[in-house]
Amino acid sequence: MGNIMGKTEGNDEDMNDVRIKMYDNEILDSEIIKNIENIKKKHTNIDINCINSNHYTYLMDAIRYNRIELVKYLLTYSGTKVNQMADCGAAALHMCSDKNQYPMLCLLLTREDLKVNVRDCYGQTVLHRACSLGNEEGVLELLLDGRIDPLIRNKSGNTALDIATECKKNKIVDIMKKFFISE
């Protein structure tokens, strides 16, 4: 079939299939999980919560890179600390504030030990971040969860609603106003 590092011998279509499979999230996630399981068997004292060379925990990296199977695994892994802060002053929940991280947000919200009002180094909660990024689904999910405090002010004195208004995220402003009126 050829060598992955250089020129290929044989059918280029076969190599493209191999490359596609190498980067398939589910296949890669299952391999990572197998590696973690093998390491656990050999070393009983591994720290899954350590800050890695990217300055994040493994859970945070899995969220950042949209690795849902790996996140599911890490959330069931005994000892995973969902509230641990990274060097950048953010927790795993903060990594879920972007639109494409909605499934990750839903997974994290299933954890009863999750501190939903945890603040980053700017005093922002995940709700502040979701509002500034225009993550309508995430904002609604956080409000419906019932644990988030939408009145928390960041270090600049702004609530999540203030940020949504300032960033001209009108749909989010409407969602938040309807939520407050219905309470």
C-alpha cells in the first residue's frame, strides 16, 4: 500500500481511505480509550486530571476538539474532576460555550457535581461566554437546567444579558427576557 510519510505505492484512492479513517473521530477516540485502559492496567496511579502540555486537562482538550466519545468516557472515568481549572483560568464547562459544543454542554450538565456558576479569569460563567458567542441552544439549555445564576456579574460588572445586548445577540436577548418573564 505504500508509506504514510512519503510517496505512496499503489492505489491513491486506498491511501485516501486510510487517511480519512485515521482522522475519523470515533475510530481515533476508541483507540485513545484503549490506550488509556492499557495504561490504567499498568499504572494504578495515573492522574487523568493533570494539566497537559496544552495547559488543559484531558477532558478540556476532548471538549475543545469535539471528541464526544472521549468526553463520554472521561465523564464515566472514576476520579475525573469536571470542575478543575486549567492554567488559563477556565474549567471544562467554559470550553462548551461555543455553538458547536452544544452536545458537550448537555453531557456536562448531566453531572450533579458540576459547578455551573464557575467563573473564568475574567469572572465570566459559561452563560456569559455562550451569550457573547451567540450560542442560542446553549443559553436556553443553561437556563432550563435551573442551576445557572443569570444575575452573576463578571469583573467588568456585566451580566450575561448585558453581554448579549452589547454583542447585539438579539435572539439571545429575547430568550433571556422570555425566561425572566415566565419565572
